[in-house]
Amino acid sequence: MRLKTLELQGYKSFATKTIFHFDSGITAIVGPNGSGKSNVADAIRWVLGEQSYTALRVRKTEDLIFSGSESRPRLGLATVTLVLDNRDGWLPVDFLEVTITRRASRDGQNEYLLNGNRVRLRDITELLAAGGLGQRTYLHIGQGLVDATLSLRPEERRALVEDAAGIGLHHARRTEALARLDATQANLVRLHDILSEIEPRLKQLERQAERARAHQLISTNLRELLRIWYGYQWHQAQQKLHQARQDEERDRLAVTAQAHKLEGMASEIAHLVAQQSAVRAQVGEWHRQSSALHTEAETLQRDLAVGEERVRLLSAQRDEILGEVEALERSRNAMQDKIEHVKVALIQAEEGLQAAQQRVQALDVRLEEERSKRKNLLEQQRRWEQRVRQLTDQIVNRNARLQHLQEQIAQLEREAAQAIAAYDAHLHAHSAMEHQLQEKTRTAQELEGVIADLHRRIEEQSQRGHQMEQELGRAKDALDVCRRQLEALRARHDLLTRMQRDLTGYYEGVRAVLSAAHQGQLQGVLGTVAQLLHVPAPVEIAIETALGGHLQDIVVETWADAEAAIEYLKATRKGRATFLPLDTVHPSRPITLAGHDSKVLGVGSTLVTCAERLRPVLQLLLGRTIVVEDLTTARRVLRSVQGNFQIVTLAGELVRSGGSVTGGSVGGERSVGLLTRRREWLELPSAIQAHQATEEELSRRLEECRSDLTQAQAALQQMRQEATELETQRRVLERESAALAGEMERIMQAAAWQRDLAERAQTKRAELIRLVEHTKAEIELLRAEQQNAQSESEQLTKEVAALSQETSLAEMSQAQAALTAAQAQVERQRALLEGDMAALSEIEDRMKNRRARAEELMREIALLTAQLGERRERLTHLAEQISALSALIAPAEAELDELSGRQSALEEEERRQRERLRHLESEHARSTLELTRCQDALRALRRQIESELGLVDITLSEGVNGQPPLPLHPLVSTLPVVDEIPEDLEAEIRGLRVQLSQLGSVNLNAPQEYAEVRTRYEFLKGQISDLEQAAANLRRVIAELDQLIERDFLATFHAVSREFKAYFRRLFNGGDADLVLTDPQNISQTGIDIIARPPGKRARTLAMLSGGERALTAVSLIFALLKVRPTPFCTLDEVDAMLDEANVGRFRQVLEELSQQTQFIVITHNRHTVEAAKTIYGISMGKDTVSRVVSLRLEEVGSQ
């Protein structure tokens, strides 16, 4: 027993708390439709984590909660609790019972509890998957799933077997591995791209580092020369600035004196201008007053003329208005007489209208009586005519029907004859096809045996090919590693060769001497100490530290060779070098060691080898050098050895005989030592040859693997092609057999249908003959009724013709015409009266307006006459004032002329003095410009100095602004004061600048960048190696998972196929069925097809099965899946609904057998299925739409 109890509260129709107890075996749930049985199955799916609303038969979470009814309110929470028995530990938790609870509220929130503790849905899913309760499609089986099992496409049906095989985890791991492989490949591509970008940059940075060191040396020499050059230039610029400042001061004083003189003359001119302005202002004021008086007088004269003309016009206008008033009085009297005549005519017209209206009303009453009688007669006539038409149509329809029946009888006779002939032909064809089907079935069985043997051979060959692919992959990886190592060695050898050729790392003087000796310009040069000594690798660091700069000492044959080299360096100005002439080198006595332990390696001259004639040089340089392992040993040796010597450790610490110790960490910019570089350069060719031999061997092995793999793949492809062809032949035979069986079934159905067709044709012919006789009798009755209706219609037509209304209508027409004329006469008289009244009112208004206007004009004329008298008096007074102002203006204008002459003389003198001031200002501007130019030149020189030399402490002249640098020595240098410079200094500076320009753009950070990029380059190469190994491991994992998936799928498929065939025979009580792979050559993608042969029938496609046959086939497949991979429990929701009683009995037997390993909850209406259950739950629904439950244990009932 796995499922113990199920508790529902508020879930769908289960509003109240309801508990279901489940025993082992089968539990049945029964009840009428709509009572809530399926809600129990939905609740189990929901509490186990189902997320599909469609599977739960709802549209949203709110639909899962009881929605209420008329007598019960809705709930806000749905809760389902499932209790699982875990006494045998089938779930990986330390509990005897596992309680899973899921709650949902109306806001859409879901909550999961495991033994009362809140957990995630993922925790529930993982726990159930570990116990075999994953998301399997056959854990909950309903009617829809039964039909869908057969409706699925073959590729979709594969998922059923995969679930049973339990390879979902393998698929997930394979998908994850593929994703990781894609990510790894993407990372590899990305790293290779980065590496391909870094490699050329690494070589470039190496060259740039060498150029940076050369640039630094040249820049240092150039800086010293520039300090002298700029010291001289700065001193000269300071002197020019001092002289320019004196000249500017002299010119500025002269300009100031001339400006003061001009200011006095300008003051006198301003006084004269002020006097003129005062007199001119008084004269202007008098002129303004005279002008204002003249303007006012002219305005008064114009106003007098306008006023007089205005009075004349107003008088004329008043006389004209008074004449209009008299004419309007005459028109008013005439209009009053006319209105009286119109009123009399209107009274007469209204009396005539009343008489005409009375006449029309009397005639209208008489016409209405005649019209009613005529209408009744016409209605009777219409009904009889309609009846005649109906009878005519019926007679026509009966005749057409009679003709159609006769044609049908003839057609049925022909169809019956054709059906009998077709029936005989179908029987003959069925016999021939049955013989063909037997032959094809025998051939297909023979092919199945051949295909099975070929599949076994393909499997063996595929495994051999897979082993060869793995061997080929290993060979490729080894070859790639070897090629990368060989490429790295070649690149390193090329680099070291260039460094040896270019003498990288040597002083400039050393490079110059070696280059001249190589070109034959110098004789007797043997090489540097670093080139002539052979130092073992373990002591390279120690010897290089001990020798230090002596590594670049040049060994020559004689003293004369050394002198010649030194003269060459002086002549070419290419630096300095140290020389060791073999004829003058006299080494001191080498130090001797005795009684020391193994940590004292020995004297340096004994640890290094060289040519015998170079032995004095070796003794001179290393004869007094002791090599030890560490500083502790060096301290012990220091105490025991006397004299002048030095001790060096393998790590490069240096201890001198005086007791000083040098050591520490080597800087990041230090390159490989000269000794190490030379040793590596000499050893690399042999290493490259060894890797080339290894590459050739690996290439040969790779070609052998490829050849073997190609042959194996060709053989495998040939076998697969042969198997495919055979499988194709078998499938063709099966399809042909199925097609023949289907065609035979169709032919038998067609024959039966033709036989039934002939029988139906005979039966229908007899029925049609009876209808023909009945139709003929109906036609005779309809013709008699038609004649009677025709006579009645003709009689009514005569009566309607006798009844005429022409006389009454004529009298009525005359009366209406008279009435219309009377109405028109009344309207005309009323319109005339209204028009005359309006005209009279308009005349009276016009008379009133004209009289008011005449009075207004009279008042305006009187006002204008008074105003004209006042203006004539003002005009006389203005003429007197104008004469007085004219007498004052003449003397004032004479005084203005005198002042103007004096001002002109002073202005001429001022002009001459101003010309002199402009000349002085021009001279001052030139001196100021010269001063500014000197200051700008000094500032520009300072900026140039700072741009070339950086921060420099220089003395600023007065008037030159600048922020002196902080005294941050040695960051701030001092510019020397130089009075004169050598003649060739500028040429030497240009030469150094040319050398810098020849170097081009130099990256001064190149040494540090080279070290960083080199470190990153090595790191990326290591990452690529790790990723390639990871990719190979992932490919191996994917291949293993593919094999595992294929193995488990095939094993499960064959097991399910066997059980499906067995259950099909049991449920159908015979017959045969099989599961076949649609693509056996592609196990990972093949679909699964179903072939069913019900008892007594040929093989059929699923679409040709009946509803019951489809249900039994689907149930057989589901039972096979449960048999092969049983689930702890399973719900069956009305799966037996389409089965008859006989099939239900067999269904029940199989269900009882499977209940021994799977707990079933069966929702059913079938009493035979219910009899197999140990416990029965009956569900009903009350008026409040709440599901109620009644339980029954059959064992308890049996015992009672």
C-alpha cells in the first residue's frame, strides 16, 4: 500500500472537509454524472504538483476553490492533503508516513507543505521522482488519455516508452552535457581568437621592449644636451626682455606728457562750446515759441473755415428733412383709405368659404357609403381568384411529382441491376487478394529473420567503429598537442636567433664592436664572455650573478686589437666597452676549498668550461668566486675562507669577502639572462628535431586510424544500407499486406453494401408505385374544385362592374374646387391687409424720426456759431505775440557767429597736437609689441623646456607670469645659466633627435606590457588545454549516455511490446498486435507504431478500429506499461466506459492482477468493475452543489 488517505476541503465541489481512506488493491468511486467523482482524481494530480489548468479542467486557480451556491457562501481557500505510506522506505525521507499538502487562495497564491513544513514545488517534485512518481503520462489515466494514446503520432508515442524506461534523467543529463559542450566549444573559440590576437602582439611587444631601452639611453643623453641648450636660450631671452621693457617705459612717458597738453586745449574748446550751447539754446527756445504761435494761428484759421462750412451744410440738411415730413403725411392718409377697402373685401371672402365647406362635407358622407359596399365585393372576388390560383399550382405540383416518381422507378430498376453485377465482381476480387496476402505474409516472416541477424552484426560493427573513433580522437589530440609544442619551440628558437643576431641585451659599445668585427672592420675579436663560456644549467643564475657586467666583456687576441676597437668607438661615438686581451690578462691565484660539505658546489672557474686558451679569462673572472646552495652555507663559508673573494648562491644572492650581502626578488622587467638565453638557443634545435620525429610518428598513426575507421564505417554503412533496404522491403510488404487486408475488408464491405443497395432499390420501387396511384386520384379532385372556384369569381366580377361612383365623384370634385378657390381668396385678402398695415406703421415711424433729426440739427447750428466767434478773438491775440519774439532773435544770432570763429582756431591747433600724440603712441605701441613678443617668446621657450625636460626650476623675469614647480627633487631639475655654447651643440642635438625619430613611435611601457602579456599568453594556453580535455570528457559522457538511453529504451520497448501483445490477446480473447519501430536504424529518433489484428479480422490501421476496439487496444498498451514499470498507485477515470460486458470482465481480471503491485483508484459506472474493488466510495451532490461521500468496505459486508 502506498496511498493511505486523501483529505479535501474547499477543493471544487468538496466544500466541507472530506477524507478518503485507501486500502491496497482497488478502490472504486461511483456516483451519477456531475456529482464530483473526477474531482477526486483531479485533487490527487493537483496535490502532486500538476501545473496545467487544462489537465485539471479549469481556467484559473480561482476555479479550483468552491464557488458557492444559493444556500452556501463561496470559500477563499482550497486545501488537499495526501498521506503516503513510507514504512518500506520507497521515498528517501526518514518518516514512516509522508504528508503532502497543497493550498490555493483566490489571489492565485499556492503553498506546499511536506509533513507540515513549508517547501517549494521543486522539493515535492524531486522527492516524488526519487520514489518513482515523476511526471509520467500514465500515472493518471482518463478517457481522453485512452483515445490520445492511439491518436498520437509515432514520434509522440515514443514518450510513453521513454517514461516507462526511466530515461528522462539520462535525457536531462545529455541535454545538460550538450549545453556544457557548446559552452566549452564557444569558450575554446573565444580563447583561440584571443590567443591569435595575443601572439602577434607578444612578438611586437618583445621588439618594442628592445626599442624602449634604446630610446631611454638616447633620451638621457639628449636631455643633458638640451639642458645646456635651453640654459643658453633662456639667458638670451631674459636679456632681450630687459631691453624691451626699458624702451617701452621711455615711450610710455612721452605719450603721457603729450596727452596732458591735449587735455588743456580740449578744456578751453569745451568752454567755448558751452557758451555757444547756452546762446543757441535761448535762440532755439525763442524760435520754438514763435513756431508754436504760428502753428496755433494756422490751426485757428483752418478751424474757422471748417466751422463756417459746417453751419452751411447743417442748415441745408434741416430744410431737406422738413420737406420729407410733409410728403410722408400725404402717404399716410392714402394708406388709411386703402386699408378700409381691404377689410370689407375680406369679410365677403370668408362668407363664401364657409358655404363651400358645408357642400364638401355632405358629398363626402355619400361617397364613403358607396366605397364600403364596393370594397366588400372586391374582397370576396380576390379570395375566389386566390383559391383558383392555389388549386392550379397544386395540380401542376402533383403532375410534376407524378413524373418524378415515374423517373425514380426507372432509375431504381437500373441501380438494382448494377448492384447485383458489382456484388459478383467484388466476391471474385476478394478471393484473388486473399491468395496474394498469404504470399506476402510468408515473405515478410522470412525477411524478419534476416533483418534480426543483420542488426546483431550492425551492433557489433558499431561498437568496433565507436572504439576506432575514440582511438582516432586520442590520436588527433596527441598530434595537436605535439604540433602546438613544436610551433612554440620554433617560435622560441626564431626569437632567440633574432636576439643573438641583433645582440639584444648588450651595451651599445659592445654591439658596435661585435658588428664591426663581423663586417671585417676590426681584427682579433673573439666574442663576449657570455658567448665563449659554457655554463651548466643548475649554476646559470649563480654564474650570471657573479659575473654581472663582465658577461659583456669582449675577449680579444692582443692589446693592439683592444686599442683599435677603442679608437673605433671614439671615432663613431657609439659608446664604451670593456676588453680582455689574451696577451695581457694575468689572473690571480685561484682560491682553494677543502673540508666543506656537499652544499658547497665549488669554485666558479671549475664549474664552467671553455676553450683552453681562454682559461686565463675564466680564472680572472671566476677564480675567486665560490658557488654554494643557499645563504646559510654562504655564511658558514664566509667564516672559514680568507682573502679577497665572493660567494654566490644558486638563487643569485651575492656575499662579498667584506661581509656585504646582495639579494632579494628579481624585478618583473628582467629578461632571460645572456647565459640562459645562449644555452637555450643551442639546445632548441635538438628538441625541435625530436618533436618533428614525434609529429611524423603521430601523423602516421593518425592516418592509420583514419584508414581503419573509414573501412569500418564503410562496412557499417554497407550493412546499415542493406538492413535499411531489407527493412524497407519488410515495411513495404507489411504496408502492402495491410493495404491488401484493408482492401479486402473494403471489398467485402462494398459487396455487402451493393447487396443491401439492390434490396433497398426493390423495396423503394414498390413504395413509389403506390405513390403514383395516390397522386393521380389527388389530381382529379383538385380539378373539380378548381372549376367551382372559377365560376364564383366570375359572378362577383359582374356585381362589382354594376356598382359605379362616377357621378358622386364628379360632384365632389366640383365642390372641392370651389372650396379651394374660396380659401385662396380669403388668404389673398388677409395678406393685402397685413401688408398695408405694415406700410402704415413704417410711414409713421419715418415721420417721427425726421422730426427728431430736424430739432437736433437746429441745436448743433447754434453751438457752432458761438464757437466761431471765440476763435476769431484768439487769432488776433496770437499775431501780437509773434511780432514781439521776432525782435529778440536777431541780436542773439550775431553773438553765435563770433563764438564759432574762436572755436575753429582752437580746434586747428588741437589737431596738430593730436597728430604728434598719435606718432608718440605708434612708437609706444611698437615698443609694447616688442615687449609682449619677448614675453611670449619667453613663455613659449618655457613651455618648450617643460615639454622637453619636464619640471624645471627656472628664474622668471619681471612681467612673466608662471607657477614655479614645487621643490620635489629629483623630479624637478635645475636649468643652468649658460653664456655661450659649443658650435656643434645644435648639430649634436639634431643627431640625437634623428636617432629618436628613426626609432619611430616607442612604447616606453613595452617591457612591463611584454611581461604581462607573456604571463597572460601562458595562462590562456593552459586554459585552452583544460577546455579541450573537458570537451573530450563531455563527448565521452554524451556517447555513454546515448548508449545507455538506447540500451534502456530498446530493453523497455521489447518488454512493453511483449506485454502489449499478451494483454491484447487476453482483452480481445484472441487476435494479435505488435509495436514496431518506424526507424530502427535511428533508435534515438524512431517513433513507435501500433499494428492491431482483432480476432477473426485482418491487420487493421488504428483509424479503421471501432470505438470499443480502440479502447481495448489503448488499455492493453497502458496495462503493458504498468506491468513493465509499475507505479505506486494509479487513477483510472471511466476508462471502461466504451467496453461491453464481455470485455469489461476481461478488463476486470487484468486489473485485479495488476493491483498486486499497483494501487488503483477506479472511477466507474460499471458494476462489474466495482465488484473487483475492496472499498467503494459513493459520491452524490446535494441542492447546495456540495459533493457528499458514502463509503462501503465489501469485506465487512461479506462478513456480515
